[in-house]
Amino acid sequence: MTKGYAFAYQVFGKYMWDAHAKSITDIVLAKADDALAKRVYNKIWSELSPNEKWFMRFIVEKESMPVNELLAITKKKHSDWSRPRKRLIEKGILSASEHGEVRLMLPRLREYVKEAEL
């Protein structure tokens, strides 16, 4: 659930402790999402370029996405994608460790982006 992100681990632990929960409940999840949004994701999202946000709207449809699929959906070329890809990887938002695929690195970012775009 935390994808190795230390802050997410702390957030989930705090709210589980507060709720005396032994597993992640809907309330814990909602509080964790709120904390991640307010303390991390709002800033990250505000610093993305419009082009990076545009690509992210498609990427968050899956936890990982083949680049060919992303380009087919967006009707863009590799040259249009190379700069946003590089910047999103540098910011720690995406991983491209699997050849030809991008993966979200931050926990619950997918849900955050979908909510931010409503």
C-alpha cells in the first residue's frame, strides 16, 4: 500500500494507531489520502507543467502502462512524450525500470489525480 514511500508508511501507521485498527479501514484510508494530498501531492501537482499533467491523466488509468499504449491513447509521438517522461521520472512520480512501460511510484497518487481532475 505504501510502495516503499516512508511518509505514506508513517501516515497509515498514525491513522491505524489512532483508530486502534489492525487493518486499513475506509476511515483510515480517507484520512491517509487527505494527509498525502495536503502535505505532498498538492505541491507536486501544482509544480507539474500543463503537458505533464495532461499525460498523467492518461497514465493514472492503470498502475503501470506500456508506453505504446499511452502513445496510442494520446495520439502522440515518442518525441512528444520524451520530455514529460524524463521530468516525471526525475521528480520520482514515475518509474521506467521495465523497458517500454511506466509505473506510478507514489502510493494513492492515482486516486489523487483522478480526484484533482473532477
